[in-house]
Amino acid sequence: FCTLLVVAHEGMRPVCKYDAAGCYQRSEDHLRKYSHPSREKAAESHAPAPAPPPKPAAAPAPAPAGKRSILDLLNATVPKRTVVDMPAAAPKVPGGAIIISDETTSPPRAAGAPSATMPAPAQRAPTPASAGGAGKQIEGPVKRDSVQRRDPPASPPRPPQPRPASAAGSPTKSTLSTIAVPPPRRSPLGGAGATPNDVFEMPHPTEELAAVFAAAQRVNPADPLRAWASRGVVLVGPFEVLAGRAFESDVAKWTAHRAVTDPPEAQAVALDTSKGARICLFRDDPGEQPAMVVASPPSGKPASAKWEVLGTSIAVALANAVDGGSSAETAALVKQFSARAKDGKTAANARRKKTIAPTATGLGIVVPYDRRTELGYREPMIERGKLLRLLDAVNESRLGPKQREELDEQMRFNDISNDECDFGLGLELGHDFLCKLHPAGVLTPVATHADRMLSMAYNLLGRPLFAHVLQCSLSRLKPR
């Protein structure tokens, strides 16, 4: 009875007065209250027609007798993959191992016989089955979930590795046994006809050297190098080249009459045997003439002692070292070159104005520096006196943790300054490290880091010859 009432009610709904014009109402209450005959007819006319039943697929036509289709040929030549269990005694492959061998199911073709339609793929040697039995054949593609993965054996724990040395020489024991000898340069070793400029690859005061050597020949024609040996002066270096001598090797040339603590800028030209000092030409750049004549600290004094500035003329400096210019030969040298030569005090004052920063030896450094942008040099973090005491502690293997951290910080600061084109800091620190090498001539972290800092600074400043001289000199240090 209720169902009949609902049907009667549905049939008795009034027609919407907007049905002919196209009612825009979509609410459920409106559609339940009013009927829309036009909308219902349009919906029935646009209903999709039922799809026809699918036709059965036609069977493929059989291939002619005596011929094989491409599909049959491909199916016949596709290799079957075989998963072979690893033998128990065989070594395992790291990362797990799945061995798959190819076995062609097509019959073998006679040697030299051409293929009917297309060449068969090259066959690889099948992998032999394991000792436990023949391998299992899998038709079609190998599913990842169907293959059991063999995990590699756990690797044994690695022994603890020693902590590497920091840039500042944190360990009090050097990790290097020696400093490598650099490759020899192409310059001649000396001999007849060679000149100091060619042998040492640097400009020299040729006129002064020739005048001194001529005076020595007049004093002792047989051995001019020892003409003033009785007065404590022996000529070496460029004068040996003028005498026609040749050095044994490249290392011998650059290390002759040179102490390990001598800076590469100093080139020995005479030995003061009465004081145990070396009279040297000093130049800031290997491509420039010497800036002054200096003398190393006498024997018995530490290498960090001050060097003495003798002047700007090698002829006048040697004449004063021989006898103060009292003899005829030395007096002639003083008279000839004193007009353009400055004495030691004047030369030292002039040098002091050019230096960018002092060093422990008192010679200072000269590097390109822009005072407006302050590019080229920055001051070190550690005061020089404290730095020299820390280097002594490194040589004596008594550096504490706090002192070691200070050196580490200074070395990191030097690396930053090189990155920011302040190359003068590495040159200054390298000179201070160099004069604090171990007095016994053994290799310590002080020497290795002096080599690192100075070599870097010289190459960045465009002075690679000084880096070569330094490495030749430090290669003579003995292992500790």
C-alpha cells in the first residue's frame, strides 16, 4: 500500500513552469518537487549505445612449409637464463652474487654454414653448475622476488688509523724522513767560458766581481781564490765560476758554502774564516741585482741572530774585510767603487724603508704591497718572540696542547692569507721558521713547514728559483 502511494505521488508531481525554457535549478528539493519532461527526454536521447560484443581473434596463418617466421626464429634463439647456486667452497663476490648463464636452445649450426635469414647472436660459454647439482632453469625474464640474494660476508674491522699531522706540525715528531731533492735545473754547472749569470741564473755586479778577481790574480796568480786566505778571506761562489771551476751537481751548486738556515735570498761570495761568517750578496728577487752585501752571524751564535749589513758594494765590502783598504790592491778597489757605494749604516737605513715587515734575522722582507687596499701582507697573530720560543719547544718535543693549538691557528691564518693574496705573511713566517731549524741538522716539523710556507710564498710571488734553492738546501737534513 505504501509503495503504491509513493508511485502515485511521483506521478502527480507538477511540471516545472521553466521546463520549456530550460530550468537552471539543480537542487535535489526542486527536482523532487517538480518534474522536467524536456530534460528527461534529452537525457534519454544522449545515452550511449551499448557496445557490440568483441569479435574473436583470428588465428595466425600457418607459415609455409620449409620456412620459419621471424617470431619462431626469435623464440628459438632467445637464450634461457639459468640461476646457478654458488658452490660452498667458491669465494663470494662482494655485494651478493647471482650467476646467470646463457644457453641457446636453437640447434647448433655447422661451422662455416651461413644463417638462413639473420645471424645468430654470439654465444658465451655456459657457467658450470655448482657441486651440489645442476642449475635451475627459469623460462622468461627473471623476477627479482624469485631470486634469493646472497649477502657478502662481514668485513673484518679496520685497525685504527694514525691521526694525520696538522698543517702547524701538531705532532712533536716529524712524519717525513727526508725532504725530496727537486729536479735539476738546466743551467750549466760551470767550467771554462761560463759566467756567474749563466750558472746561477741571476744578475750579478759583473764589473765589481771582475775587478775583485783581477786584484786577487795579481796577488796570487796560482790560486786567486785564496789570495787573501792569510787575512781570513776566501773567495767562493761566483768567483769559483770566474776561475773556471765546475760544480759536481745541481744540488752541490746551490748548496755550496750555504748553511741550512741561510735564506735563499743570500748568496755566499766569500768566507770570513777569522769570524766563521759568510759574506753574501742579498737580493729580494732572483731577477734583480743584489740590494746589499750582508754577513751571516759569526760561528757560536744562533742562526736567529741578526745579520750584519756591510753596504751596497761587494768590492768595497771585501776590501774592508781583507785589510780595511790599507794595501795597494784593496785601496784601489775602494777608490774605484766607493763613489757609488753606500756604507753599511746608510744601506741598512735605506733597506729598512723598503721592507714591508721585519724578520728574526733583521733583514726583513720586500713584497708587492698596495697601501691603499692593504693587499699583499698582513701581520701574524703571534708575536715574534713567542713564536720563536714555540719553535724551540717543537724541536725539543715539549710542546703542550695549548701551544700546539696556537701554532695550528697561526698556520690556518697563513693559509687564509695566501687565499686572499697576502703572500707576505707566509714569507715572513717561513724566514722565522727557517732560522729556528734544529741545531743538530735533523729534520723536524719546523723544517717541513718552513719548506711548505716558503716554497708556497716564493711561487706565489713569482720567485720559483728561490724555492728550488731552499729545497736543495733542506734536502741535506738528516732523519731524526
